[in-house]
Amino acid sequence: APRVRIHHLQQAKRDGKRFAMLTAYEQYSAEIFDQAGIEVLLVGDSASNNVFGNETSLPVTVDELLPLCRAVARSAKRALVVADLPFGSYEVSAQQGVETGVRFLKEGLAHAVKIEGGKYYAETVRAMVQAGVPVMAHIGFTPQSEHALGGYRVQGRGDDAQRLIDDAVALAEAGAFAVLMEMVPADTAAAVDAAVSVPTVGIGAGNATTGQVLVWQDMAGLRGGRMAKFVKQYADLRTTLSDAAKEYGDEVRSGQFPGPEHSF
Ligand code: KIV
Ligand code: NA
């Protein structure tokens, strides 16, 4: 199948079709999701708390994310590969956004990048797009601003809906090729989707967006602990892997593995 391009996602919105997006951080997950037909792979800054063992997405750096991005881009033959710009790598100025975005396309081999923030980032988005760096905008709950937003809270409720519509319109007008919304009431997300001609992507944003995204370790049940309401687990990889590791350990300790069939 030919490479998924931004214009395919935009055509999906015009045709009333949907597309799927998952995070990926390394070779096998990228290869598997790509071959499963997932249209967009996100090298999320959620690698911070899903790969690097941090509590939040804030500590991860450009230098940590770039090699993961390269691995995903090399492994995905069809999917569009989008990379998150980590906290602190684009907020200072439009110029900083351009410089970091270029690094993710040049060194990370990404096809596009994603930045968090509302209409105040319109100028940054415009500069990045003019430099040849396609940008997906991320609005609503933006995890990099967790402390400023006072924790994980639904955004765009009631009177606050208009703020998200204004953000999305300004960012799309500045050239963002898509708008992702996180933890937004379904009716607000539907209103945002209706207000822009670019595709929207939701996570905890109801069912009216063009696309949906989940962190893959949540989707596949690899991560333990409490899941957000918006997560649906499609597998239980944690149990599968744990059982495999226990059985291997038992067989090694009992002398059952390796057997003659695994020996030279
Ligand atoms: O980093 C991430 O995983 C994200 C989400 C939108 C899935 O940005
Ligand atoms: Na992210």
C-alpha cells in the first residue's frame, strides 16, 4: 500500500471517513501497527512515562526522543510518522519551534510533528509550516502543561467550549494539518470538528473526530495500574508476558529448559 500522506487524512475528513492512530516508540510495535493498517504512528512524548520510566511527560528530551523516532520511521513502511516535540523544545519562540521541528524531520526521519498549545502558538505553527515542517496541533488537555492546568482535567466544558473552537480555528488558519483534542467533552469536540476543515483526532474526545489515538501500551493492556476513562484495552499483554516470563523462569530453575531440541 502507498505511504499515508497528510492529504489522505484530509481527504478522509472530506469523505466522512475515519483513521486510526497509535503511539509507537520502537521497531516491533511500529512494524506490527504499520502492517495492521494503522494510518498514523505517533512517537509521543508519552515515551517519557511509557519507555523511560518517568512519572509524567515533562522530563523527556529531544535527544532521548530522536532515536526512538528514527527507529519507528525506519520500521513503518506505510504509516505517516508524527513526532511530538517535547516540553521546552518549542515554547520559547517560533524560531525554536522551526529548529526543533527540522531536527525531528532531519534526524528523526519523522514526516510531521505535533506541538501542544492553543492559539498563542499560531505564529510558531505558521513559521514551522513555512519551513517545511508539517504540524499537528494538540489542544484541550495538554499534558506538558499539567502543572499550569492544575492536573488531569477535562477541558472545554460549557462556556469554555468557545476557547477550544477559537484555538482550533487559529491553528488551522496558521497551517496546522490536523487538530488533536485530548479530554474534551464529546459535544465540544464535535463543535470543534465542525468549525475546521482539517481533520481532527480525539483521545477522550468522543466519537465525532476524524481520527482516534491511544497510547499503545494502554490499548494493548501492557501497562498496569489505573486506566483513564477514555482507554479501551483490546488485549492483555501484561498477563501474556508475565505468564511467559514466569514459565521460562520456572523451566530454567527446574532444568527443563533448554531441552535437547534447543541444544547443539
Ligand atoms: O504523547 C502522546 O502519547 C500523546 C497522545 C495524544 C496520545 O500526545
Ligand atoms: Na504527547
